[in-house]
Amino acid sequence: IQMTQSPSSLSASVGDRVTITCRASQTISSYLNWYQQKPGNAPKLLIYAASNLEDGVPSRFSGSGSGTDFTLTISSLQPEDFATYYCQQSYSPPRTFGQGTRLEIK
Amino acid sequence: QVQLQQWGAGLLKPSETLSLTCAVDGGSFSGFYWTWVRQSPGKGLEWIGDIKESGVTNYNPSLKSRVTISVDRSKTHFSLKLTSVTAADTSVYYCARDSPAHKFGAFDIWGQGTLVTVSS
């Protein structure tokens, strides 16, 4: 299953609302997860099963979608949110990731 | 608080075997899939494969002929072996916990990562 994220990169300012999209090449129900990765660190789980917030993740992060189209929204960007974001399907092996969206400071 | 601590050789020559181990500290081994993921420099994430407590494995077809994931008898460590490495296998390798029952297969715990460089 191929996962395609858009955009590949994004410039935004603190306080902005940002949306990242992820499209699967076939239906994956709600088996879609979002991760945040900062340079030199392992990815960190943000959202699982399309819309469930991982423990400890700020509520400004939210996810939606089902089937083939999904979104990650950050309601009000904070300085610590500038990172790369990946979607990942866990519907069937091989697990596959999107190519990533790099979120940069404008 | 579950932690994954990984280790292994960081510099290999072409044709050698990559060997990494990941220790599960502070949590149960049961009910989860134990996973390896890699990330080439400046690139995205690639799932290598996983193993259940029972020893049943799933591998990425792109690597299946060269990969073995195993779990030790004490069920506290799991390992990755990748044979016949080339420069294309140079990556940061991560172990991770796949939580199928509670988090729909999301990788909720990650190791710190090990940079493996293949160079002659």
C-alpha cells in the first residue's frame, strides 16, 4: 500500500493552523497513524487509528479521515512543532510510511 | 514506563552481516509485535519487519531474502540480522513496539536508533 503525503514541505508561522494530508493507494479503513520526528530523534507517535490522540500529545494536534484520505491538523503552531511529520498505514504488511512533510518556520 | 534500548555494530564492510539487538525494559513482551524500521540519511522511513512473542515473523518483501528477526528465550530481547549488506543499507535502524490490540498497529515506543554505516 503506497502512502502519499502533501505537501512535501510547508512554511508556516507560530500561531498558524496547518493541515497535512495523506492518501493511501487503497482503502485502509482507519488504520492510519501520524508521527512527528525532530532531527537526531526517533519518530514520536502523535495520532493512532486516524483520530486518537496519543497520551501526552497536546490537544492542538488532531487527525481525521477514513478509507483512503486522511488529515493531520495542528490548530495553532507552537515553536516546538517545527519538525517532519509522517503518516503510516497499519492495515496490512508491509507497513508503509508516507514520504514525510517538513514543517519549517516562515 | 516501557523503554527500548538497542545496540549493535555501527560500521560494517560490504557483504558483512548487520546484527542489532533491542531490549524491552519495564514492560510486558506479550501482546505486541516487535518491529524494526530503518531510515536512510535524509530519507524517509522503511519498515523492515516484525516478530510476535510466538516467534511468528513478517518481513518487508524488499528485504525478505536477507532479513531474520528473532526473539530470545527470556522474551526480553529481540534481534535483527541483515546479511550481505551494501552501501544502500547505510541507515539509522530503530526498534519499535507495534501495539496491535490497543493502538491499531501504531508504533508507540521507539528505541533510540543506531546508525549503521556500510563502507569498504
